[in-house]
Amino acid sequence: MRTTRIVPVFIPPRSCVSTCIACHILHGRAPAALWSSRPVEAFERAVMRRWNRSTAVEIGLYGNLLSLAPDAVGAILRRISELVEGSERAKALRVVLRPDQIDPALLDTLRIVDELRVELDVAGPAEAVVRRMGPVHRIEHLWQAATLLKREGIEWGAHIRPGLPHSSPDADMESLDILRALKPAFVRILPTLVLRGTWLEREMIEGRFIPLTIRQAVNLCADMMNRLDEDGIAVARVGLQPVRDFGVEADAVVGGPLHPSLRSVVESKRMYESALTHLERMDWRRKKVRLHVGRGREHYMRGLEDFNLERLRARFGMNAIEVHGDEGLCGSRVRVEVEESSG
């Protein structure tokens, strides 16, 4: 069975006359010379490094496509059209855009494949955050973009960035609730990282910005995922990775919750808390406990080196505890089964 995977292409942002906080996070880093002088060649190199001829693919344009010159944008889109023409492997195109950039003409330009998906980089739409972001970030832009995409029948998702300057956990959850009301197909939760040589690093060094710790990010992302689960909104991703998302090496990250598998840590926390809630309501003493979770998610329940199970044993003084995969469960749901222990 063939699976469709995303072939990501990161387009380094260039200077923007609006100088918003969201863009300032990357300011100070010059785009790769090839993107500046020969963007189509840079695009082709990025795609071909990941092009797998045995797999159906979806080309993802991340970063800031519209920061390129209009003729470069047109040339890249024509090249994508050539790649997918007559190919059964290239299934779709997804593009990251700011809400204020969405209009009917642009959507028509992007419809060069059968399936178009748009990911809105909304950063943090809560009032406490968005009013300080900059001139192109307005809550009405998000509402207008979501309405247009829905009317055009285009699947859309959103990027939310907890931990931005001037934000707080309460403001981040408010931002999430604004998104939930718009019912995106999926959300990417991307806690803010600090890159070397950027405006944000200077803010951090001078004490005007304190990035999230990994513990804070895990707790916040877990709460966000729980709320999205309530609405049936998929979480496409949790956490940023320097090479994939910024085109830089890991040592370029000087602050923020960088983790090689942040989602695994978040999922493990959610599983543990779900099991804990069940066990606190049950009479499990002198009984064998089985924790049923979605098949393929057993490792989240166990935790790294069975850390979650050890915590449950220590908290409740239990010895007999097992984890089983169940096709009927999904997300962080846990079903607890108990039976009399033979011991």
C-alpha cells in the first residue's frame, strides 16, 4: 500500500516592510545565497533531495513563498506544475501563508494540482498578542481567510505558536479557542524557538523575552491537544525542528523548547494523566490492571523506559500493570480493565 508523504521545501523569509514580531523571529539571518539569486534552482534542489519515486508525494512550501519576487513565485509554481503533470505520485500542494495574504486571485494561481491545502500561519490571534504583532496581523484577516477558504472548498489548517513575545499560557489558550471556533481541518502547535543572530535572541539576552522551557511547553501543548481532541480537530504536528523548519542546524537554536521528539513527550504526558484519572476513581487494590490504548500508541502509555508505568506503580503501590493496544481507541483515550490478581 502506498502512502502519501509531504516533501517539505523551506523558503527562507526575506525582509518585510511591515516588520512584525512574527517575522522578526527570523530577522538577522540572511537567506541562503542560492534562494536570493536562483530561487527556482534552490527549489529544485530541495525537492529532489526528498523525492521518492516509489511513494506518492505532496509538495509543501513552507517559510514565506510570497517574500520572493513575483517572477520567482511564478517560476516555482510552473516548475511544480511540470513535476506533477502526468505523474501519479505528486498528489497535492500545500502552502503556508499569512491570513492577510489570502485572496481569490492568489488561490486561483495556486490551483496547479488537483488538491490544494493552505496552512495559515496565525501565530497567536489572542488580543493580548495580536495587537502587538505588527500591522499585517489582525484578527479580521483570520476570519476573512477562513471564510474564503471554506467557500472555495479548500482544506486548511493553522500554525499556532505558543510562547511568543507578550504572550502567556492564558493568551495562548485564548488563541487556540479562537482557532477552534473556525474549525480548521488540522492544527500545528509550534512553540517559539530562539535562533542565533536574530532580534529575538537579542530580546532574550537583554531580559525582555523569556522563552518557554521544555516542561512549560509540554504542559501547554498537552492542554491544547486535549481541547482540540474535544472538537475532533487533528493535530498535525507538535514542535519545530531546525533543519526541516528553518533550514539551519540544531546548534543555531539558542533558546526555547527544542526537543527531538516533543510530541512523544506530550502524548506520553496525556496518556499518563488519562490513566491516572481512571485509576483514582477505581478500586484496583489486589487486582491486575490492564491499560488499553490505541494500537500503535502503547509506547506513549509506557513512557520512555517505562517511566509512566513506574510512576503509576509508585503512586498506587501496584505491581501488576500491563499495557495493551486496542483498535477501537484513539488519541489519548485510555480504557482501564481490572481483574482479581492470582497473587
